[in-house]
Amino acid sequence: MTARGRLAAALAEAGEVRADEPMARHTTFGVGGPADLYVTVRGAEALARAARLAAGAGAGPFILGSGSNVVVADGGIRGCVIDNRARAERADGLRYRVESGASFAGFARRMCRAGAAGLAWAVGIPGTLGGAVVYNAGAYGGCLADVLTRVRLLDPAGGGEAGWRDAAELSLAYRGSAFTRGALAGLVALEAELALEAGDAAALLAEAGGYDRRRLAAQPRGRNAGSLFKNPPDAPAWKLIESVGLRGERRGDAAISERHANFFVNLGQARADDVRGLAEEAERRVFERHGVRLEREVGFVGAW
Ligand SMILES: Cc1cc2nc3c(=O)[nH]c(=O)nc-3n(C[C@H](O)[C@H](O)[C@H](O)COP(=O)(O)OP(=O)(O)OC[C@H]3O[C@@H](n4cnc5c(N)ncnc54)[C@H](O)[C@@H]3O)c2cc1C
């Protein structure tokens, strides 16, 4: 049996395993070549088990939430992708312990309905709670750091047990954290604890509805990964991109949205290389015209 076959057999104890799985099927942008191995796990302990096995075999892992903040290379991902569908949740009063594969928007909307305040701003953000931790997801003046108290982390390569870390140790900042900046790179968020406050369900749902309407009015439909770049301090990224004449620009089926120039969209059969080409063009032109270095919010991952 090959090393890949042995790992696939071991992973089958943790979840459903597929080989050469096209990542385009699992990202909101709809681009990306095959993952060597792709395992779907449905609980935090299965996630930990799969991550340890993959790391032990030198095969990653790459943890996939909802794939809403990544552009995966046309060459795909070498090693093992773990599709995280660990979604259990328990509550102690207004303190919630939630597995990291839970839908962040779904949880936020349920909390509004239940009269638990603190997450109304999050009802339209796609992705899992794990992805929200990594990027300190935020919108309309709120961000996860406002309500996150601690996260249960696993170092799959370290082989040890998972342990809780206070949110203060994660260096959560605007669309980033110690995960994106390196100090915690490679660690897996298994669960998170959030502290909410008592609120009024009707008022929270009305507030969430307002955010839904704002989002519908501002954002393009179709396949995309949200804002491609972080907003630099002095001007929003969309304005800078528009100012260099790139609104509506196309490469193959990849395009910069006519509606919002910081949204890059897949018009059908876009290739990841075309998305990257457009991103580099925007970076180059904005730097030449404004001296501003655009920083990517979306992760470009895999075998480029
Ligand atoms: C239409 C649209 C609108 C959006 N609007 C917003 C917005 O308003 N605000 C905002 O902040 N974001 C927004 N986003 C971006 C995206 O939804 C968030 O960044 C989200 O938190 C990503 O979660 P995910 O589960 O999809 O992560 P993925 O894209 O699956 O993964 C992102 C990164 O996190 C890592 N990761 C995921 N889970 C774990 C885990 N459990 N442990 C360790 N690492 C992990 C992955 O390995 C990867 O590197 C938007 C995206 C879209 C498509």
C-alpha cells in the first residue's frame, strides 16, 4: 500500500475520505484544483484525530471551514484537507462553547432570535466559527474579538493534547490574528467560547435585518470570496482599485466586480491563476499611482 493509501485508511476512522477531490467544489469562489486527500469530520475530537494523523504523515493538514476566504491554486493542495463540520454547542447561561465548524452567521442569527446580544453584525458573514477566529471576522463596527473569550487549540504536529488559550493571546486585529501572522500558524481551532449579553430579541432581529439590507445593496451576487483586500488606513480598497481603472476588468472568467471593486468574482469557469493575475494587477497599479501597498484579506493557498 502507498503512503497515501495508508493515511487514507487511517483517516477513515475519523471521517469520510476522498482522493483527488476538486477544491473548486468546496470554495465560495469556485476555483481550485484537487486535494490529494479530503476528509470530512463531524466533531471536534474527529477533527483533532484527523489533524494529528495528517501531521504525523507529513501531509499538512489544511483545515477548511466554508472556503469563503480562500482562493485555492489550480494545482490544488498537496497533502490532506480536513473539511470541518464539527458543530456541537453547549451553553452555560450566556456563555457559549461552540465547535469550530459551526456556521458563524447561523449561530449569530440564532442568538439574535434568542435575545442574546453581541453578534447582530455577524448575521451576513459566511463561513465557520473557526474561520472567523483566524480572521477576526467583523462588519459594521463589530468583530469577533468583542465577544470571544477563549479558544481550544491543537498543535497537530506537537502531538500533545488540545488546550484552551485566552482570546487575549491570539493577537486578534483587523482581519487577522496570530494565526495569519505566523505565531499560531498550523494550529487548529477546535472550539471557541463566546460571552454574550442579555438583549431584546425583537430589537436584535431588527438590527440584523438592517445589516442584511445594507449587505444586499452593496455586495455583488455570484461566486466570490468577499473583500479581496484589507482596507488601507486612508482610503477603502474599492476606491483605490476603481481609481486605477480596474472596475469591471476581466481575465478569462475572473473579474473585478462592476458593483464593488474590492470584490473579485467568478463569472463561470474562472481559473485561480486569472484571479491571482487580476489581484497582482490591482496591487501594481495602486502602488504605482498612490504608493499604497494593498494587503490581501483572502488567503491564496495551495500549489501555485
Ligand atoms: C460574500 C462574502 C461576504 C463576506 N463578508 C465578510 C465580512 O463582512 N466580514 C468578514 O470578516 N469576512 C467576510 N467574508 C470573508 C469570510 O466569510 C470570513 O473570513 C470567514 O470568517 C471565513 O471563514 P471560513 O470558514 O469560510 O474560512 P475558510 O475560507 O475555509 O478558511 C480561511 C482560513 O482559515 C483557516 N481555518 C479555517 N478554520 C480553521 C480552524 N478551525 N482552525 C485553524 N484554521 C482554520 C483555513 O485553513 C484558512 O487558512 C465574506 C466572504 C464572502 C464570500
